[in-house]
Amino acid sequence: MTDIKQRYELVQQRIGQAAGRAGRDPAEITLVAVTKTWPAEVVIAAHEVGMRHFGENRPEELAEKRVAVAEVLGADSGIVWHCIGPLQSRKTNLAADYADVFHALDRLKIANRLSRQLEENGRSLPVFLEVNVSGEGSKAGFDASNWENSATQRQQLRKGIETVAELPGLHLQGLMTMAPWDVEETLIRSVFQRTRKLAAWLHEAAAPINVTQLSMGMTDDFEIAIEEGATHVRVGRAIFGPRAR
């Protein structure tokens, strides 16, 4: 508990400092504490020191953990559950049932399935469209590797945004991206800058669709992401230490 509290406070300080360097209000930034592989007891401990937003990569783990935590803290704990990993078609129902926010909407097929399932259970779900700005083959998302110079990519991205915005049950928030690992800071910063500019372009090109939120930045690069406009950062290791398994 003490370690989690100290790490959480340090991450909050770092968020405040990064926001200050960018002339931003730290209150604009949502810290999503990534608890993947950690048991429900860790979520409960994190809740006790003030954390309210929790992120899970796997929808089945999110579902199990949400139920277990609610049994202890009750349904009115104030926790917001973020599904931050891509969804397989056969698991969209778990996100539709248990997630409060979805950060990795990477295909229109998934968007359509989620929309139908959300309508069936009477829920709505805020979502981020995942974009692959770095161009890495290992990363999911709509291709945005050359959006500034490719009219085809811009058209596909605009179509994706407009399609998602029209689907019942899905509330489009903005864009999510991931920067490359183990590269120079200039390249990481460039990916975040380009994502921010893409969001601004889409916000204007697809008006009046709202594409203003940016989910980007993790333990190793969240400060750079904040300096470049992130509204949501997904931080696990800096708060909880190395993964539990």
C-alpha cells in the first residue's frame, strides 16, 4: 500500500510538471492506472489511495476484476473501467457489458459489433479510434503513417471517424496511438505531435464530430505525450512496479 501510494503521488507530480511545461492545466489529464495482470486486491488498494480510472488490456480480465472489486467496494465506488487493448470479434460482448471506456477501436467490423451489442443491453460506450501513426507492423489501428501526404489515408480516416460517430451506442471521444519503444525522444515526440495534428484536422474536416481527446503515452513516455497534448495517459509500471505475471 505504501509503495503504491508513493509511486502514485510521484506520477501525479510528473504529470503536473509536464503539464506546466506545456502551459496546460493538470486537471485536463486523466491518469488511467493500468492494472493488467494484477489481482483485484491491488485495484482495491489503489482505490484507497485515490485512483479511480483503471485500464485492462484483456476484456475477460476486466470483466472478472470489475465484478470482484464491486463485491468489495460496491457499485458506487466511482471507478471507471477502461478497456485499452484491441478486441477480438468474439470478445466484443465483454467490452459492451463491462467497459466504461474503450481506447482501441481499430476496425469498423469491431465498431459495428459493439454498436449492436450496446443497443441490445441499453448501454453506451465512449470510444477512441486507434491510429497507427508510427507505421509499425506490430501495432494495430487505422493506418495513419503518411496521413499528411496521402489523400487516400485521409479519406479512409475521415470515413472511419464519420462511420463510428453515426453508430448507435458509440460516443466518439478522439484518437488513441502508441509511440515506438526504445527509440530517440525526437521520434516519440513526432508521433504524438502528428497524432495531435491529425485530430485537429479530423475535427475540422469531419465537423461537427468531436475528435478532441487524445489517449497517448505510457510509463516510458507519458510526460512527452502530455507536452504534446495527451488528455489520457495509460500508466502501469510506474505505479505498480513490474507486472505481476
